[in-house]
Amino acid sequence: MIDLDALKARLAEYDDARPRCQGKVARTLNVAPDWLPSDDPTYPEHIITTYSPCCRPDGHAGECRNSRLILGWPGFVTVSALVAEVERLRAENRKLRDVLEWVNVQCPGKCAGVFDAALRGDHRREEEE
């Protein structure tokens, strides 16, 4: 079974409608020439630190990042729609199971055949299809 909560948490990184984290990601570069010794008084001038904004959504778990993994095909919108559809179908399935359980409790053995026929669609007329 697909863990929809885990999938939705990972998809949140790609939702541009969500507010972004205000954190910064530091990147330190040593641009000193190879011949310059580290005890030289000018050495610290060759250490450059740059900061870039975090690309993750506000309130994310884990460290800030300045880049995110490529989502690729089929893309955020399609995967989000698929997750929503699976959630809808799971909720509908739970409702049907509740009805089946109620029928089995109310009239065990007597109504089961009628209910099974209804689930198969035997109650529909040809005009309705």
C-alpha cells in the first residue's frame, strides 16, 4: 500500500504556493592561491562565504538546502492529483465497507445476496448505463 502521508510530505517541497523557509544556506570557498601559507595574515581575505535562500517550504524537517531534487515526469500537479484521487477512493471504500458491515449485522445471511447483487450493479436498468 502506498504511504500517502510520506508521499505528500515529499511533494510539499515542490508546491510553489506554500511559503518558503526564510533560512539561508552558507557556502564557504577558499580562493587562496596554492603558494599562500595558511598562517599568512592576508589568508582570511581569501576565504569567501556566500549565502543563498533555502528552497524548502516553511517549517520543513531537516537542514535547509539551496536546491531540491528534480521531480521529473509526471510533475508536481499530476502526482498531487493522483494522491488526491487515491485519498478520495480510499474514503469511498471505507464508506462502502461500513455499509457492508451494517448490512451483515442487521440481517446476517438474509440480505447478503441482495447487497452483493447491488454492488455488482444488477439493480441497474439498461437505460441507465
